Amino acid sequence: MKPSIPVYPRGVAVFGVTGRMGQALVRALAEPAALSLGLQLTGALASAGNRYLGQDASAPTHGPQTGVNITADRATALLGAQVAIDFTLPAALATTLTACTNAGVPLVIGTTGLDAPAEAALALAARHLPMVYAPNMSLGVNLLLALVAQAAAALPQEYDIEIIEAHHRYKQDAPSGTAIQLGQVAAAARGMTLQDAAAGAREGQTGERRTGSIGFAAVRGGDIVGEHTVLFAGSGERLELVHRATDRLTFARGALQAAHWLASGREPGIYGMRDVLGLGR
């Protein structure tokens, strides 16, 4: 009988712990898969004034006790952490990057809707800190990205591309970060930039569609976790590539895979889920 190999815990700080994804991460960290990776919740951050401050990290969903209390202080949340996971708001990212850089703690970023200042702060922090930045951390979506690139490269530009995404009523950015990423890989596969190819929401007398453009449509309602459809519409046929997420644990488990990958030791820089999953660039 082989002796068991000890798994030493790697502390994980969850930023935005009271949100939907934050609570999914708390649940995922209690699963056997996370334990087998040696991941353990050590810090939980919420915004100042949050009604759950000082309570256990599982308080918002009344789950099993974690023994980790929620704080509004980033330095406190990072104590004992080997990696942090951020699912907050774009406005908070610069402060999070500073705290993680000062503490030397790698960061997984799932926050979407970043503006130009947030993108600039991300690039600056990447000089000193290894980070995984991914609008969507599911395995299925990252395979979808590869399939979309393949289809866009193979089909002529007369095949119009439409990206339709649907999320819950509380999501604040549109189109979703994943939809934008899908548009970026489709445009790149056609030798274009998304900035040149994108066509936003249509209303009124919009005129004829521009050849080679990539359209976006966003649906918001109910408790939809996340759905993305990439439609290639040609003359006489259409191809649809679809991904539907039914449980936020899908994204939480992917984030934990990214956290484990970062905590294993990486050089400073910005990585994506394709790096984590070994899918290549």
C-alpha cells in the first residue's frame, strides 16, 4: 500500500466574497477537488459598509462555516494567502492590484467591464505580479473561443457574424466580457480588429448590414447564469456555436484551477485561461 502524499494548503483570498461568484467560490473551495489541489480559504473581502462584515464567509448563503471572517481591509484579507481571486467591480481593481503587488500575492481576475484606467493599472501591475485575467473561466467557453476562431478563418466574410449573450438582470456591463472576447478572436481570425468590425445594438433605420461586421446583442433577465451564441449566417445556411452555463460553480472551479496554476509559481505578466488549461495561445 502506497503511503499517502501530504497536500499542503495554499491560502486563497476571495475578493467580492458576498457576491454571486464570491459565494460560488466559497462553495467550490469546500469541494474535494479544491482540497486535492491543496487550496484553502484564508481571506474574504467585501466592500466597506457591507452588512456581512465580521461574519463568516459563508454568511450570505447560510452555508457551512468556513472559520474565515469577512473584512473590508485588503491587507487583512491577504494575510496567509498564496493567491487571491477578484470578482468585484472595475472601480475597485486598481486598489486590489496595489494591495496584491505590495503583498506579493498573485491574482486571478474575473471582474469584467474594465475601463481604460483599469486596463492601464492592470498592465502596470503585470510588470511585478503574475495574474490570470479571463472574462470567463469555464473550460467549455475557452474551447468555444478556439472553435469560433477556426470557423471565422474558414468561412468567407459573406458569412455574417452575430454574437448573442444572455445574463441575469443584475449584470452591469453589456456586452459581456466573454462576448467581447468572442468578437475579438473572430475578428483576429479574419485579419481585422474588433474596433473596426464591431456593430453595436441596432434600432431604427440602420440601413444595410456592412460586410465583415460583427454584431452584438445582449439579453438581461431573471437568474440566467450565462449563455453565449456565435451565429455565422450565410446564404442558404447558418452555423451556430453555443455555450450555456447553468451553475456558477462552473466558473468558480475554473477560477480555482487558475489559482492553483498561479500559486505553483509563474513569472510576472498577464495570463489567460488558455495558458492555465494548456490550450496554447
